[in-house]
Amino acid sequence: MTYGIDDNIRHIKQPIAISNWLHFVAFLVFIMVVVGGITRLTESGLSITEWKLITGALLPLSEAAWLSEFEKYKQIPEYIQINGPAGMTLVDFKFIYFWEWIHRLWGRLIGLAFALPFAWFAFKRAIPQGYGLRLTILLVLGGMQGVIGWWMVTSGLTQRTDVSHFRLATHLLTALLILGALFWTALDLRQLASGQSRKSKLTIFGLLVFVILFVQLLFGAYTAGLNAGYVSNTWPLMYGSLIPSVIDWSGNLWTQLNNDPIVIHFIHRSWAWVTVTFLIVLAWRIRVQSAKASIAIHSAYIAQMLLGIATVLTGVNIYFAVLHQAVGALVVISTTWGVHLLGRYTADVCRAGGEQAARVPVALAE
């Protein structure tokens, strides 16, 4: 296909514009992950007991409205069994309500920041071929994330004093999946703008890295959901040894891996070494392609480990814990960058091989 000057400019500008937009949305999702961490650590997630898509975007506008919201909160187990006996006041309630409100409001803003430009690019027929479906899937995932968030909240409104850690893990991992997918798609569009129509391939090693990171993130979400970070405030030892003697390994292992705070804390800090090993290999393999990406991976996992250790040693200090979750999102971004680079190299090799094979019959004919 040949392009005129105007077509060439449009061919470059459109993918770059969409890539910049996706990077901006990814930044908003990153902020959402941070706010979500604050919401969790301040035990604010159950303060708003209803889901109102439009009117819920506003804070209560009068003292009577605040008292009404507080009365609704007083009906759930978290208040009846924990915060009520602890003497929660309306001022205390306003604090936790604010963080849950910010969390939900930011979700609405992300939805608008994605849906409106997406509609505009689609209307202008600016979306490159092959990307419309992917962007639509991202839009649906974003909408589903709101549903998952409310599904998570409902688990703590009737019988529990907290949300289900399984649902919290689903909510957090979906957010990180969206973050990684946004970044990957933005990188593909950058390639397209540079004249490389072939998308980056997900290699076997890249997939393995993602799976290993997923396991670490899953146990991190379980740790947050079960408050498992509080079970030990020592490092590198737990309860005086590398492998805590207090763990009874004779029980149902599947149940322990999914529900026992001590086991989950132990797995999370132990599997971190496996994760770091594979991230080191990934960073080493892409170092020639991009020194910046390699440095980003190294910086992210080092910071994440140090913050994890600091969180443990300080008994889950909220500042360290929030930073730990924030840098966890940066680990996802840098890993996605590295795996994309690795797949880009594989795609280039495949293309070069195809071109070489295509030239062979011509050479034989000559």
C-alpha cells in the first residue's frame, strides 16, 4: 500500500494520538490502584452501602444527608461488631466515606476518559484496522470492573465484617490486567506509527513471566484481603525461622493456600524471590533492545521488595503499604514493557525469516 504525503502524516499521527490517550487512561488506572489501596487500608470500602451511578457521584450536601448515610452504615456488621463498639463518630464516618467516594468517583472518570475519546476516534474512523475489537474489549472490561467492585462490596454488607478476599483479589487483579493491556496496546500503536505493522508476540517465556507475576499479585491481594500482613513483623525470618514452624502442613493444602493468613503471608514473601529471579532474566534479555526498559524492571522490583520489607517491619505502616501497592502496579507496567520488547524482537525475527524464505525461490530462478 502506498500513501501520499497527507496519508503518511495521518498514518503516523492517528496511532500516536490513540497511544497517547491510552497512556493517559493507564495513568488514571494507576492512580485508581493507589486510591484503592488507601481505601482498603483505611477500612473505607463498606462505608457507602448503595450503588447509585448518577446521584452517587455527589457527596452528601447537608448534615441531614450525612446522618442518613451514617444510619445506613450502622445497619451493617462492620459497624455493629467493630466500629460501633469502638465509638465511631460522624466525623470518623465522613473520613472513610470520603475515600470510598473518591474511589468510586475516580472509576466514573476513568470510564468517561475511555468511552468519550473512543467514540470520537471511532466516529472519525481513526482507529487502525485490527484495534477496534481490542479497544472494545478494554471498554467492556472497564465496565465489568465497576460491577466487580460492587459485587465485592456486597460481600461485606450482610454477614461479614469485611469484604471477601476472593472478590477483592478479583477486583485488584482485573484492574492490573486492564493497566497492562492498556500499556501493551499503546506500545503496539507506537510500533504501528513507526511503520511496523506486525504486532508484538507473546513469547513462551513472556507468558511464563506473566504467570509467575500473577501468582505473586494474587497472594498480595489475599494478604491485603485477609490482613495477613499483620501476622509477622520480622524479616527475613517468620516466627524465628525461614519456614514458620507454626504452620500445620498436614491440613488441606488448597484451603490453607486460599484462606490461612500465615500460609498466605509466607507464600507471598517466598514467591517474591521466584518472581524477582524471572524479572532479572527478563531485564537481562531485553537490555540490548532498551536499556531504559531493563533499568525500569530492575528499579521496580527492587523498590517493591524494599517496600514490602518495610511494610512488614513497621507492622503495616499505611504509607509503606500504599507505596507497596503503587509500586506493584509499576512492576506490572515495567514487566509488560519488557515482555512486549521481547515479543517485538521475536516478531521481527519471524518477519525477517519470512522475507528470507520469500527470496529463496527468486534466487533459484535466477
